[in-house]
Amino acid sequence: MRARDLAEDYPLVKLSDNALDVARLIAEQRRPGVVVVDDDRKPVTVLPASQVLRFSVPGYVQEDPSLARVYDEQGGADVCVRKLSDRSVGEVLPPKEKRYELPMVTGDATVLECAATMARLHTPLIVVADHDRIHGVVTASHLLEVILNASESPA
């Protein structure tokens, strides 16, 4: 099985899209992240849900999570939402020099190549593309399902 066979349609967002809208998309669809594309729909990076949280949670609370207890649930949520509300996806991403390599494989990549790329880049999803054509995305959960099913099948 090849990556193009495993690829699923997946939300693509632009650098200029509103970060709060993208956070809602991630939450409503329970995605591990989204693929960020430029204006020509070329993949730029993956925005993991964890990076959205990292951006929205105040730094002092990240350094000492016990400080989060000073907020009630509503207050804590308001702080996070406020940080995202007037920001673009591009502002939520780490600076270019601190971003991971774009997690991408070609359509011909094998299951093991996909798994190796995810493992090496610590990413919950990879983009499957050939040249300028995006076939879709393979998520870690889908890939694990394929691997586990293959290992249980008789040889």
C-alpha cells in the first residue's frame, strides 16, 4: 500500500486565516492539527493542535502549570481565546527558523516510509504530495490502524 492510497482529504488553511477560526476547526473536527498552505496552495508546514495551545496559554502558566489554578474555567478559556482572536495562523506558528521540516512524502511512499517520517519529525500527520498536487494527509492514528491490521493478517 502506498501513501496516495492512504491519503485522506484534510483541511487546508492559509497563513492569513484567523487563528481562532482554525482552532475551532481543529476542535470541532477533532483533528491533531491542520496543513498550512501558501496563497498558491503549496504546503508550508503543519500546525499541530499542541502549537495552538502553546500560543494561547500564557507563558508563565506553561512554566508553572499550578498557576492555572488562579483562573476559573471560564476565565482560563477567555485568556486562551483572547490570545487567538485577532491573530493569523502565521502569527501562531513558530518563527521559520524554529519550525520543523515540512512533514511530507510522495504518493509512492510506503507505509514504513510514512511511519519513519512521522517518527523522525514527531508529527501527528504528514502531507502526501507529488510536485504541486496534494493527494491528502495521512494521520498517525490511521497509519497505526493500517500497520496493526497488516500485522494481524496472515502472510
